[in-house]
Amino acid sequence: MVDTSELQRQEKLLLALDNIPLSTSYAKIEAFFHPTALRGILKSVDYGALKATEVEIYSVADREVVLEEL
């Protein structure tokens, strides 16, 4: 049986990683994700250099549709 909650956490983490500016240092990324990786990213929180307020959480299927529309 597939653990859907784990899949959702992975989707959120991958989407957050997709939205990190290339100029962000590895140390900032590591410090940011260590305590929050399992909870995902909250849009209502300003995470500083990572700009997580700009991150919208899509399912994998929704992301494919959005990418096709661009």
C-alpha cells in the first residue's frame, strides 16, 4: 500500500526546491529544510532569501497541466 502522506511531502519538498533562487547558498537551504522538510512549505510565512511566499503547492498532475499551459 502506498503512503500518500509521504508522497505529498515529497511533492511539496520538490516544488520548494524548484523555486529556490540559484544564488541561495547551500548552508541557507540546509538550515531551512532541516526543521521543516516533513511539514512542507507554508505560503503565509516569509522565509527570507528562499521567498517561500511565492511558492504555490500543486500536485504533480496539476504542475504538468500548468507547465503545458505556459
